[in-house]
Amino acid sequence: MGKNVTRLYEQFQPEHYNLAIHPDKTSMTFTGSLELKGKKVNRPTKRITLHQKGLHITTAEIVHHDKKGDRAVTVTRINNHESYDEVRLHTESEVYPGSYTIKLSFQGDITKQMNGIYPCFFEQDGRELQLIATQFESHHAREVFPCIDEPEAKATFDLTLSSPEGETVIANTPAKSQTKESGMATTIFETTPRMSTYLLAFVIGELRHKEARTKSGVTVRAYATPNNIDYVDFSLECAVRTLDFYNEYFAIPYPLEKCDMIALPDFASGAMENWGCITYREAALLVDPKNTSLSAKQYVAMVVAHELAHQWFGNLVTMRWWTDLWLNEGFASWIEYLAVDTLFPEWQMWTQFAVDEQHRAFRLDALEHTHPVEVPVRHPDEIRTIFDTISYSKGASVIHMLHDFLSADDFRDGLRHYLKLHSYGNTDTVDLWAALEEISGKPVKDFMAAWTGTPGFPLLNISKTADHISLSQERFMLNPESKTDQSQIWPIPLLSTEADYPDLFDSRTVSLPPPKNHLKMNRLQSGFYRTNYDRKLLTDLTGTISSMSALDRLGLLSDVFENAKAGRTRTVDALELLQTYESEDNNAVWDVIAGGIGGVRNVMDDEALREAMKPFIRSITRLQLERLGWEKTDQESHFDQLLRPTIIAMSAAADTQEVVDECLKRFDNMEKPEDIDPDLRGAVYSTAVRLRNDPTTYDKLFNMHEASQNSEERTTIAAALTNFKDPALAQRALDTIKTKSVRLQDVSYWVAYSFMNRHAKDMTWEWMKQNWDWLGENLGTDLSFSRFPVYAANAFSHKEFIQEFEDFFMPRKTPAFERAVNQGIEILQWQSAWRERDYEQVLEYFNQYNQQM
């Protein structure tokens, strides 16, 4: 996939950048100057090559430093190779290995795509204002200054910025000095630690901040636009407590004297861990008590913990090349749970981990066209395709399994050893395994090789005869048309209820003595695999559900549903198992229940089936609806507060009359979003949209969307606006996407939500095809853009659509899209196969259920 890229670090190794940038908001351009000190390595050549993209290099000088002194090297030609993202400085004489300083001046554009240097727009007191911000990960530093833009090319940076006088200026390190002249300020910042180019960052504009200090004296600031500064208190508190936790856990003090967090009105991802200058989407940093739901507040704590973990794991110690991106992201995605669980133990984060990380990873890794956790990256255009669920969620899941395999103390001590050994350097995955092996004395490399080096995960088949238990393993695949190699053997931690069974199962098959009790594998779900019990064992387990932990209840149910999707068991078996969960009161388990029901409803894609399912859903939600009601109480748990909106939304969608009536009453009485609890707005809005389906309802929601400055609220309203059945209103929502009403950062939400509207999915497909060039122009470098084929595929489950999908996307397969297009085809294949295989039985099941009521 894609072309190989030349590693410029193998030719020139930077040591220090002295960089000055002068942005101009009026012309949307910038100028810059650079002195880059470093070493030429490898063989003599008549050029020095650096990364650049879209820059105009105006002057170039090269100075050679050796024992005889400094000598100018004549530059004969400056040659930009845009197809390689390179500038080649051709020289009159041979450039030999040694020390050099390269002096450059250059110009570039401030781009509307949210990478390089880009603008963020906001309103304040009726004024339209903008910030200037940066986003350099993965390989966008080259769009701002010539450099060796590879993670291994660590160097120190001296940064100087020009900005309008009176505006806030933030970078990785504290300001050393500032001078003012003619309405402009020039700020010189302290030298950074040795770090990769993708971690350099700055923000300029009208910002305010609040600050606090950690126990060790680090100043922590949270910045936001003036109208949002009141909403940083929660994230600031989380940051201080999390830094204190990491200082102790890693046994290495936070390496900088300050840590700034900035909420940006426009930001493509969730957040970015720039060292000491962490940037966030507003929804990932701001908590407004009147408008932020509990789940969104929890998300803020998780993102803050994730980005702060990177200050050590990623920034202090960095992957050598993007193949080991997972080492950064998988680890941070795991330890954020450890940190937040320490801060808020009542949130039961490890129960949520199973649904939010493991099950999310399972869904993607069950496809043939997934990728290993350690995935070869040959060209930078491929990098964005691995900022995905595998690198983040599967990476976190296999680390969680390793943590359990080693013990908490050995895992922590091994991490401390690893970080101290490689501080300010670069590593490969094997370096982490070696450090953990040295401390634990266990075969970490051998244990982890299959989990990170090969795609997919195992299915553990368990069957019982009169005198033994048979275990076998194979790769779990959702798509029955997949033809994958089944020779891979994983070392599976059995985590069995039987004390006499082995800890690891690392062969194709094995026979074990019959169990003394009801047999459950993968207790507490730390193993990254699915189980498939034969009917006798599953029946035995069903009778013990009430005594299982929440983790085991959700694991068992999820496994049965996924086996049904893959054709390994009947969907009606999963539904019969689900009936035994009528007394379930755990929110994480209900996430699995809602997902299972939603999957059946959406993939079977039939109005008669949807109606037949409603009495079943009303029945299973009834007890929790009566228990929870609509209003929060001081005595209820965090999980109950998370569960209420799930139960109300499911009950409303199933036409539970009293819930529907209450939703419509609250919608009609609402003058502004704050009139409805933020946890319940999604259910109220969607019910009004579904049942009213008229322009008056659309206008009310759209006007609230336009008036709101709250990112979460605008997203909640977007989900409602894109869900109208009326074709004219559905088209109106699609037409809104290209207007100023939708920030570029939110376009993917609007498109994904529109595909989820079964009444508008065909219309959305046509809109996406017609506007593909516009999407590419505006989102082409955004991480979300490569997911658009999957958004489309998820919406359809009829074989006839597969050819249409291929006809559009196959000619557009690029390094950034090839995997996503192949995944989309697979999704269409398994969803249509599941529908054809089980639809009639599922419809009959619900019809019989309704007759018995």
C-alpha cells in the first residue's frame, strides 16, 4: 500500500532549531526564518535535503563547522520536490559528513484545513474574532518550517513569534522575553527539551486562563476564549490531580515548569499532546454545568488524563517511527483509565473500559482488512489510517491484558525502568518488552508477539462431552466470505473459574477434565478474545448470570451477539439470552444490551421488524424505567446517572407512551436548551423529531443550534437535525453542511448522523458522492476523512449496494483510503449475510414473543 518514503534522518540529524514565525491574519500567510544546526551523516553528496510542504523558500545558506573554523557552502539551487514533501539545497561542492548550520527564510499559507498553521473562529460580544493555532502531528510541521519531520529526529527549539500587541501568545515553554513596537509584540520563548517536530506548538489570540499548581510546583493553566473561561474549572482540577498521580506512578517528575491546556474553537481531533502546550477541541476541555452531560464530563477527564500521560509516554520517550504509533496511543488510552479510576473510583472505569475500548477494538479487528497493532508505515500519507481504533483501543486492550499477566507492581516498575532508560530518546516496541521482562522475569516479548504483530484476535471455542472439555482456537471473523490464514496461534490467558486449568492456552486444541462448577472463561474480561460456548455450557451459564460480575455479564452477552453476527450461533439464541437480563441495572451492561438490539434493528433494516421489536424493548426496559424515573437524586450512583438517558431513549424509541408524552411535553415547554437536563436532551430531541417530523420542529432546533456556543450542545442538536423522515427536511440538513452553520471540525458528525437516518441514507450517499471533491478539499488531511467509506458502509445491509459502493470508491483508493474502502466492502458483506441468514427467524421470534404477552 503506497510508496516507500525516504527517511531523511538517515542523511541529516538536527540538533537545534532557532525558528522565528510571523503570522499575518489579514493576508492568511506567514513568513519565517530558521537557523538549523545539525549533522550531515552517511555519504558525501552535493545537496542537503529537508522536509517542506507548500512553503516558498526565499533564501538559503549553509555553513560547515569543523576544526578549521566555519566555512560557507555555496547553495547553487533551491529545488522544491512537492511530490516528496522535500526541499533540496543543491551545493557547488560536496557536502561531507560533519556539523552544519542551515539558514533559511521562507513564506507559507495559513490554511483552512486544521493542520500546519490554521485559524480558529469565534464570536465575542458581537465581534467575529480568530485565533491562530498549530497542529503538527503527524507530519505537518513541514508545512510551517523546513525540518526533518520524523519522530526520531529529536532536537531542541528556540521559538520567536510575532503577534498583535495585547493578544495572548502560548508555546511549549514559558516566554523568556517580549518586546513591543508599532502595535506588534515579539515573544522569545525558553529553549524546549529535546523533542520531535510534531510536538512543537503555539497559539495566538484573545484568550483568558485560570491556573493552579501541582504539589511539585508546576504551574498548570487552562485557556479558553473569553466567553468560555468559566468552564475550565473541572479540567484544571483534573489536570493538577492527574499530574500529581503520574509524578508518583512514573517516579519521574513532569519534565517542564509549566503545563498549558488550550480549548480551541476549531480542532480536527479530540486533543493533541504538544509538550507543555496541549490543545483541545472545546468539548474535550470545557464543562458547563448547565449544558454538559455527565458522559461528556467524564470524557473531559479521560482526554485530560490521556494527553497528560503523553507528556511522559510519547514526549519524553517517543516511538522511533510511526510503525510504533500504538506505543504512544495504546498506552495513553490504557493509563487514562488508571488515572481517572484513581481520581473518581465511583465511576467504575474498568467496567466501562470493556465496552468503550475492548468492544470497540473487537468490532474493527474482526474484519479481514484490519491491521496489526504494530503496522508497517511506508509513506506519511498512510499515517492517518493508523490513528484508529486498533492503535488506540486494541493497543489499550492488549496492554490491559499484559498488566494483568505481569501484576500491577511489576508492570509499573517496568514502566519506570523503561522511561528512565530512554528519557529524551526514541524506542521501538521491543524496548518496552525488554524493560518489562527485566523487571518481571516473565517472557513478555514471546507473550505479546502474537497480540501486536498479527492482525485479528482469537475465538476460544468451548464444548463439553461426558468426560472432558474441548478447547480450540481460531481467528474470529465477522465476514463469512473472508478467507484468512488460520495458522496463527495466540497465547490465550484462560482466566478460568477452574483453578486446575492452565493459565495459558497456546495450542490449536486441548482437552481438559470436566469442570467442577459452571465453567466461565475470561473472568473479568481482561483477555483480548471472544468465547463461543456450546449450547449446553451456555445454558448452564445462563442460570448463573445473577451471580456474575458486571464485567462477566457484559462479556458473555457481547460474545453471543457477535457470534450471531458471524453466523456461529443463531441471533434468536442471543435474544433469548438477553431476556434473562430483565433485572439488569448496570450501565455498562446496558451499553451492550442497547448495542445488541440496535444492531439487530439497523442491520435487519425492515419496518415490520422494527415495529415487532418495540414490545420486547418496552418489556426489558420497564424495571429500570420505574426504578430510575426522570429526575436525579442525591443518593443515586454515577452509573445510575449514566443509565437514565439510555433507558429513556430506548423506551421512547419503543413508543412507551408515558415516556413519549413526557419527551414531547419537555420539548414543547423548552425555550432554550438549559430548560432540559443535558443528559436527557438527546432523547427528548430525537423523540420530537421522529413524531413531529415538521418544519416547526426543525426550525426550533436549528435556531438553538445557531444560538449555542457550546460544542456538545451543537453536536446533540446536529444528531436531531439529521434524523428527520421528511425528505425535504433531511435534504435541508444535508444542505446545511457546506454552510457557515457547520464548522469543518463537525462535518464528519453531520455526515455520519445523516447516514444513520434510515430515511435519509440514500440521500446522504448521493450527497457525499456529489460533494466528494469539496470534502477532500476541506477535510482531506483530517483524520476523520478516511473514515467516510465506513460511515457509508455501516448504513447498508443489502448485497445490491456493494457494487455501487465499489464503483464509487475503488477508483478513489489511495494510501489514505485503501484500508477503509476494503473495510467498507467487508462490512457490507457481513451485514447483508447476517440479514439474509437470520431475518426470518428474528421476525418470527418477536412475533411469537408479542403473541405470548
